[in-house]
Amino acid sequence: MSKKINDLIETDGTDFIETIDTGPTYYLEEDISIDERYIKNKALVRMDMNIVQFPIFSKNTKRKKNEITTYFFNKNRDTYITVKPSSGELIPGEGEERVFIALMKLMKEKGMTQEFIVTAKEIKDAVKTHSNNYISEIKRALLRLSETSYNFKNTMYSNEMNAILKEEVSTPILTFKAKKLDLSGNENIKNTIKDGRIREVYIIRISDHFYKNIVKRGYLVYDSDILLDINSSVSRTLYMLIEKIRFEELYVRESVFALIKKIPLKYEKKTLSTTIKTLEKAFNELKQKHLIKDFKFIKTSTWLESDVEIYFDETHNILKQERFDEDNKDLKNIYNNLAISFTEKNIEEIKPSIAVTSEMIFDILEKMPSKAKNLKSMPKIIKDTIENYGYEKVKATAIYMSNQKKVTSPRAYFLKALENNWADDILIRESSERSSATIVQKEEVNKIDESIVKFYNDSPDNIKKDIEEKTYREYIKECGQETKIQQMAFSVAKNSLIYKYIEKNNLHKVKKVEIQDIQEKKVQNNDNLVLELEVFNDIINKSIDMYKMILNLTDEKIIEIKRETLKELGTRFILKKLTIDEINETIAEKLK
């Protein structure tokens, strides 16, 4: 199909239409809807407009020019995204994704304004490309990002309305203008550029829908250096997806088919084996870069019926929380200077964020009437309301609702009670009882045999994992069923249940498994690099223990030093640039 430009030219009284041939137009449709039975974590709703969850950047390495791609998210085909390139062009892919990540970093560095000025050199340095043709490559990527149209139907989230827009929305990701500095009228821009060799700058404006959802919707925080260090676009998308899915969990079990569709990858019978290898390669890259601890495919029948287990270390949560805290600290609830943020946590103007835990959610859910407990959406509603109203107020409202005899619509009643402060009396009473409840909790903790706690804490990770799995299975057996409620309950009482399991089976009286000396672990002595997560943790712990004995450090001071050390060195470790000397020097500096 050709593109027609209405360029009417008067000649001898005859008008004509100039036709520019850009080649045929192709239409590609991809069904990426996921059957509910493949969704392991149903608390994650697929309704927020974000670049993590939607295929904004194509993973298709064989995409064609003029190929209009539509991604359908349900069987009714009324929830979709259509990506339409300009004539004679491709839809955005791997190269454009890397440039976009670089722009997010630069936007933060320039004050998080919707419109900002950048140079090709700045983008090149952020992307870390060494191409000699970087100016033309970056310009081509910016043109694709600005000229590609995205049509959203029932998939575009509106921050103002706090809901999905029902009407169809068409928008590019950004607009882009190139300005020559030597032209008249550009003197003011030229005066802001320190490098006199720069002859051209780019004015970037993030489109309204994308900008509002990036800045105001709420987010997880990603380090742009880490994202750009990931070699494969599939690995990068997989990393962002599982970071969203897991939230703060250290173990995730997800459907292989669901991941294939979310990325998305091909899943036809003839290409499925190749797709599985691609997925496995992506997981291996994340493991090698220490972005996950480990993974394991669970194949019981076909690949499309299989799951994958993904494991994380506590360090991953510490670094994740540090990114979020630093983000809030630097620009008062916008973004940190190396972060790109999407989904999850709502931001309010200069309002401190509340770190909502599964324990909080379960505690409040347990206080609600049975009709409310049976609502699948209630955990997500509780999480959102804690962020908006605070934990104590939401908890008091749950108690208030449980005392009402006739509540036909618990969700609506709960939100109305919060809005109108119906539980104020309970809130006051709860506050006065809090101190005595804290004393009782401390007494309960003190009843635990210290040798059991020490045995568990000193055990290697594989032993801990085995004990936790056996404790969980025994707990589920006693419950008689395994639902979201049981999972949350186990999460809340996990430590006490594990200690009881150890005591019941006398595990702490069995001879302990000897832990290998740190020098036998995988440390490359030639360049002193620390490449293993376990080694990283051991060096920090051993170094701090030495100072603890010498300087008589308090537990609070030790926790503070560990947190600050992980915060300062985490990214260098993930990028494989961290040495033992740097760890020791950093810890010594923190003690001054």
C-alpha cells in the first residue's frame, strides 16, 4: 500500500496528487491474553498503564517495515494495544528501549520535567554505546519513538481518574525536535551547553499519558545502569516483570506460559522449544548478574502446563528498599538519579510513603467479616487503603465493619467507612492499648529457645530453604487446604512456625553442617573481585564482627553500617566491579 500526500500544485489548471511508495503494509496480531489458571499471583491486577507490563518495545527480531502490530489481552478482543509505525518504518524494538531507558535517566538528572534538552553525546554516554555512528543511530531511535502511534483500548490507565480509560487513546511515547545551535533564535539554548563542539541538541517531550503514569501513578524503582547492563531485551523485560510480580517475596512460582505471553515470546508448537531455550538463557543471565539467586523449571507434563520457581536473597530486598528510599529522599517523592520507576506504589505530594507488608494485610484481613475475606480483590484494596489512610486507621475500620450485623457489600462499606471516619472510637481505643500489646508480643518472643534461633540463623541457605519448605508443607497439611489466606498466614507466622518445627524434630541437636571457609569460595584473587552473593554477605559480616568486638558496637549501629554498606556498594557488586578492599574500606569509613 502506498502513502498519499495531498500536495496540490496548480499548473495548467490540472491538480495532481504526488504518491510516495513506501512499500506494502503488513498486519500482525498477537494474542497475549492469559488464562486465569496460569496466573499464580492474582493480587496483581493488569490495569495500570506501564512500560513494564505492556509490550511497548517489540521482542520480535524479524519485524517488518510498515508492520502494524496489535496485542490482544483477552479472548473478547476488546482489550488491546495497537502499535503503528510511520510509513516505511519499523515499530520500536531493542535499540529504542535502551534509548528510552537512557532518556528516563537524563530526565531525572534534569529535574524530572516533562520537556527537557539533551545532546546525542549525553544519550550515548547513558546508553554506553561505542558505535562510531551513534548520532545517526540515536536520531533514528528518537524518530521511531516519536512517530510510532500507540492505540490503547481498555488498557490506558488514568492517574487523575484512578481507573482505566474506556475510550480508545492514541498517543506516541514522546515528541522530538532537533535544533541547530548556530541558527538564529537558538542563542539561549547554546548558552546552556558547556561543550563548544556540540552543534545540535534534541528537545524531548514525554507525551502526557506516559509522563503522568511514570511520575504520578506510583512505582517500583529500577537502576538504569543495571537495566542497560543487561544484554538481552528479553532478560531485561523478564527482570522488570518478576520484580513487579514478587514485590518483596523471596520466592516466586510463576507459570511458564504466563511469562512467555507477558514478555511476549512465540509459543507455537514449532517454535516452543526455541522459546524455552530463550527463556532459560534469560534466567541464566539474571542469575549470572546476581539479579536473582536461582531458578528451577517444574515440568510435570507439557511446557505450557509447567511452572518456574524463582529465588531471591534478602540482599535483593535490601537493595530494592534502598533504591526506593533514596528515590524519595533525593527529589521528595519523585525519582532517584539512576532510577526509572513504574507501577505499584502511589506517590502523594511530600507525603512519606508507607511500606505495606503482607503481615499488615493479613492482620487486617483476619479482622474482617467472612464475606470480606472471600473477596479476591480485598488484599489489594487493603494495601491501597493503608498507603492512603495509614495502617492504624484501616485496621480500626476493619474491626468496626466486623461488628456490623448486616453488610451486604463489604468492599463498598469498607471504603465508605474509611472516607467518613466511622471507626474513630475504635482507633482511639486501639491506640491506648498498643503499648500493652507490645509488651505481650515481646514476652512471646522471649519464650523461644535461643539455641533453636541460633541453629536456624547459622544454618546454610540450602538448609534454611529445606526447613522452611518442610514447615510450610506440614502447616498446609494441618490447615487442610492451601489458599491465599493460608499463604499469607504462614508468611506472618513463618519464624515461629519454623522454630516449632525445629524443636519438634530436634533438628538443633543434630551436628551442624560445617560452613566452608570464605577463602574456599569463588573469589577471583587475581583482581580481588567479589562475584558471589554469599561471599559479599560473609565479608561484610566478618569485617563488622571484628569491629564489634573491638569497638563494642550496638546492634542498631551494626544494622546501620550493613545497610549503608549495601546501599553504597550494591550496584558495583551487581555490575561485577566490587573488590574485597572496597568493602573493607567502606566499612572502615562508616565507623568514623
